[in-house]
Amino acid sequence: MSEVIEKATLAKETTPLLANLSTLQKNTALKLMADALIEHKDSIIRANEKDLERGRENGTSTSLLDRLRLNSERIDAMAEGLLQIIDLPDPIGDVLEAFDRPNGLHIKKIRVPLGVIGIIYEARPNVTVDAAGLCLKTGNAVVLRGGSSAISSNERIVAVLHEALSKSDLPADALQLIINTDRSSANEMLKLNGLLDVLIPRGGHSLIQNVVKNATVPVIETGAGICHTFIDASADLSMAISIAINAKVQRPSVCNSMETLLIHQAFADQHLDAIVNALTENNVELHGCPETVKRMPSVIPATKEDWDTEYGDYTLNIKIVNELDEALNHIRAHSTMHSECIVTENSAHAEKFLQQVDAAAVYHNASTRFTDGFEFGFGAEIGISTQKLHARGPMGLPALTSTKYRIYGNGQIRG
Amino acid sequence: MSEVIEKATLAKETTPLLANLSTLQKNTALKLMADALIEHKDSIIRANEKDLERGRENGTSTSLLDRLRLNSERIDAMAEGLLQIIDLPDPIGDVLEAFDRPNGLHIKKIRVPLGVIGIIYEARPNVTVDAAGLCLKTGNAVVLRGGSSAISSNERIVAVLHEALSKSDLPADALQLIINTDRSSANEMLKLNGLLDVLIPRGGHSLIQNVVKNATVPVIETGAGICHTFIDASADLSMAISIAINAKVQRPSVCNSMETLLIHQAFADQHLDAIVNALTENNVELHGCPETVKRMPSVIPATKEDWDTEYGDYTLNIKIVNELDEALNHIRAHSTMHSECIVTENSAHAEKFLQQVDAAAVYHNASTRFTDGFEFGFGAEIGISTQKLHARGPMGLPALTSTKYRIYGNGQIRG
């Protein structure tokens, strides 16, 4: 039996027990997990150092090393994420609907766990903790398959969490980490219908597309973000600069950062140099449309591919558009339906943009960087869904549940 | 360009318009569709006659011909289904959540259409009308791909509905029927990411499994039903017989009918002959476990495969179990997680069964035949989801929607 099947089977066997744990039992386990992360911080950082060293030897980019790095503050944040999950209401058992039919049937719709959730992810080891906490709080078992670059960190973190769970009522087997980081183990998970109820990929485009294109287990597609910000003619200059800089440089490696800035030509007439200078001062390399390059020859001409590229780095496309509709058309053609923003003082334009742009999160006068479970107040998130089924946007606890109908009768038959 | 791509593209082009139609505009279109079905009843029945004749020539089974048949009453029921959809609240635009963050961001979660829904289905032509009505009411476009056996009925129905839509504000291109009923057209739809937002298969096991196993477009799995009824020791005899007969014979061809009857041995000691006689009088062929056959030699011994067979006909498995837990274990091993029932006067047993059985609908003292959108009061249903993601059980209007976050700021950036 392969590692994947063995661990998924162990996880599945815990699901009847998990589904019937009380909120107190689950929260006690989460608290033990948070405490254990703090207690074992040094050993986790040492394990992470091995990953970082291997990464540097392999020539890993600065932005990827940044995702991979764990320090005291980031481990605190991971533990804090677990504590926030404790404070969140437990959705399991919630009665979502209750109604009586004319024939006397009483029908209740109840929240239940999904069952076993498979997470396939890349660098960031904080996903290991977030995913464990969110899945266990919702009565799900979880099979984690992280990337090779973080395997030392992940193994250490899961060992720490297993030790914590062994002191709780929650079965440690509900949390599984796949040690084999060959592509074969991920591919095996994709076809594990009957053992896995859902797959959530978290990572770059090729990881996610491999899952979406090949999985027979239902998938929640997350993350790929080609996010746009449109600066309208009436935008406030300092707000526009502040939002554009934040959306691009505050953490360029993540999916809700901006890849393309669209600027109304009337705004560009007045302020293109101010925008370009502010971005350049923040070390952003600019790729522009012909009109941008004509006005600012320092800007590199953008290629056709640039408009569909998620840079994840200090690179940005700029396009000057004649009107709101041209911005909407550009977004329709190039958006990954993640997060899109309009900066404007014109409320009719704002409303049209928020109505017509088809994305998980649409912003008026705020940075796209806010598309995040913590920022939305959901606690740690399992990912940001960019599909339309089941969940869309930052996924908090309810995104990790299913429902079931309970029907109470006294002998009803169908006529 | 293939028929599938051409029609899916036409459907997709209508989605921005569809998403912004008022409830009144959509309801007016539905009323015109219902009126048109009644008005053109004769021509629909004539088209259906062609399908029935072809079916009889091809040696189609009685139960399949029953699914295929349209008569005046069934067309009335289809039109009535559309009128019921008019009466249902329009979920599009509903504000599901609205909250403020400490930084002043105002966040709203809004219901929006899914986009373009692909339906791949078999015999029953009423699906054509149900699917059109439910998808259009929720602002979705729909690409229907019915089976060859109902193609004459479906072509005529869609022609009638297109004529009705041409008198409405709703673009007729939002409703598409694929005329090519080769397997190739269904397979083409499975990979149509970017044009189709979701696929809903409705039909038998092999149709559904072909979609689940091969689709890269997200799928809502529906329908396959190996449903059990467990008669507990304390069950009321007349209620048990009434529910068992109803679950098996009221319409055996559909997915919520019963395939296996589990009987507590103490109940069997008293009443097995009464149960067997009642089923036999209703023309049900019985396949039994060894204990059943030992007690009632007229019962055919069940094969191993029988316990995993969806007969869709007047055939039923019977198994005698020693206790509730044996029934729960049998259901866990053989259920398709559709609809499961316990008949008992013991409320602790009822509660344990409803809690532990993992299915879309779990019943105490009522026939599994009630798992149905009409019976639940949702209006016509697009199918019964047997998966755990997005929707589970009978899918009414909210199952055909997605959500989007609108975020209102005044210059917020992330720190």
C-alpha cells in the first residue's frame, strides 16, 4: 500500500469520531496545538533553516525564500491563527434551515463536515498549521501534501502538532502529512475518490492547473491572481498612489498583489509621471502599453504575454485606457477573477465597476491586498477560491463544511 | 467551430446581460415559457411520440419508456414547475453578509449567477424545461445536452421556449440545446473550461461517472441512488409495510427509490412473511441474504453484486441484521449517500441513525421518495446532489448561484 493510500485511509477512519466531537473538545485540541508551536519554536526554526539552506543551494529566488522563511514572529502568527480559530463559532451542527411541509414532514438542513480534505501546496509552511487548524475545527480530517522545499519545516511542525493532539480527544490520525514529495504522490491524491472528499490546491499556476486538469476528486480552485487596479479620471492622486504602491510592493509574492495598473487617459495626462516615479522609487520595473511608453520612454514596452503574467515580484504592467468600459474589457479579457479595484471619486463609475467585474472580490478605493481571511475577519484561511462553486474568495470555516437534510415523519408516503 | 463551442460561446455572451435582468423581467420570460408549453402541447406530444416509437423499435425497457413519455398531464406539470419558479424568491443580488472591519472597510457578500451551466442528461425531457427555468431565473445561461432517445421531444420543447423568449427581455441565446447526441459532444463539454462554469450530469451511473472522471470543468455530481430502508425491532408493522412499498414501487425508475430493505431480526421473527408477501403482491422480485432465504425459500439468493446495484425496477434486496449497528455498517459500505431511512418507534435509535448515516437526506419514519425539489418545496429541481461540495440533496435556486465580495473603502491600504 502506498504512503498516500495508507495515510488517507487512516484519516478517513477518524471521520465518524471527528464529526461527533464537541466544540470544547476541538478547541482544547487547537489550544494544545498553539501552545506546542510556541514551545517548540526553536526546533521548528532549526528545521526551517535546513529548508532555507537547501533553497539557497538550489538558487531559489528571493521571493520564494521569503515565502519559505519562518522566524519567531511568523511562528507566533501561526499560533495566533490557531487561537483565532478557537474564538470563531463552530459551524458544525448548525441548523441552516428548518421547515414543515403540508404533509407534516419536518425538514432540517444541518451543517456537517466535508470528511477528508486533501491540501496540495507549495512553499509556505504556515499553510500546514492553518490547514490543520481550520480542517480540525470543522470536524474534517486532512491529508497535507506540501512541497519538497518546505519538507523539513513541515515534518517538524506536524510532529509538534501530533504530540499536542495525543494529549487531546482529537485523534492524531486526523492530521496526515505526505512525506513523499515526488509529483507521483500529488498525482495519486488527485484520483483518490472515496478516500478524499475534496482537494484544495494552494500554490502557483502550474500546481493548480495540474490539480484542476487531472483530479477526479472534487477541487476547490484557489489562488492564481492577476489582479488589476483601475485609476479613474476622478481619482484622488495621493489615494491612487498609495493604493497602487500598496497593491504592488507591500508583499509582491502573494496572489492578491497587483500585476496590472490601468490608468484613465485624463488622469494620465495630469499624473502619469507622478505615478511612474512613485513606483520606480519603490523598485518596481514597469512594462507599458505603447501610449505609456510614448509618454514615458523609460518604461519597457509590454509584450502580449505580459498582460497574462502573474509576476509575483517587483514588476508591473501599465496601460492607459480611454474610458471605464475599456478598463472593464481589459479586465474581462485578462483577469483571473481574484481581486480587482477601482480608484475613483465618481460613485456611478464605482457602482458600475463593482457590478460588472466578475471576480471573487471587487474593491472601491482600497488595496486588493485585503483579500485575505485574516483581513476579512474569518481567522486563518484555507485559501482564496477563484472558482464559483461552493466557495468564492477567502475561505473561512463554513467553506469547509457540507450539509445534510434530516427529515422527521410519522409514516408519510409519496402519493 | 463545433456546435458545442459555437453554442457555448453564444450562451456566454449573454451572461453580462442576464446577470443584470430584474426579477420581473425574468419572471415575465418564465410565464411566457409556461404559456407556450401549454399552447404547443399537441406538437410536443407528437414529437415525443417519435421518440417513443424509436425507443420501442430499439427495444427500450418499460421503465425507460416511462421516463421518456410525455402526456398532457406531464406537460401541465412542466408548465406548473415554471410557474412555481416564478413564485420563488429571486436569490440574485441578495446580500448574504455585510460587515465593517476595524480599518473602516465595508464588506458585502452578494449572490451572483454562476455564469454558464452545462447539463448533460438522459431520457426524461422534463429536465429540459426544469433546467431552463431554474437556470434562467438565477441569471445563468444554460447549455443542454440531452440524450438521443429524447432528441425529438427536446428539439420541439426548446423551439417552443425560444419562441417564448423572443417575446421577452431575456436573450434567447441564453438557452442552448446541443443537437449532436454523439458521445463526442458530451465529451467536448467536459473540457470547456472558460466557456462553461459548471457541469451538472443527470442520468444513470455510467453517464455520471463519465462526467465525474473526465471533466475538467467543475462538476456537481447528482443522482445515483442506492437507497436503504431499515426496519428496526420496534417499527410499527403497517407503517413499515407502507413505507417499504412506497419506497420501492411508487416509481421504481427514479434515484430516490429503495434498492435494499434491511430488517432487524426481531422484527423479521414476527413479520418477515407479511413484508415479503406485501412486496410480492406488488410484483417486486426479491433477492435475499442467506438468513432471509432460509426463512423464506421463495426469495432468490442475492449475489455479492446485488448489494451495489441500482435496479431502477421492481427488484429489491432484503437483508436481516442483528442490530442497528449492523444496519449502519451495511449502509456505510453500500450507500451512494443519497437517501436513507429508518422506521422505528425508538427515538434514540432514530437519532443515532440520523446522526451517523452520511447521506444527503436521512429519514425517520418517511419514504425516501420525498428527496425531491418539489416535495421539499424548492420548486422544480436541477437534480439531487450526492456530492458534498457546493450543494447536497435537492438543488433549488440557491444551488445555482455563486457569490462575490464587494468592498467599499476610502483609501485603505494594508499595513
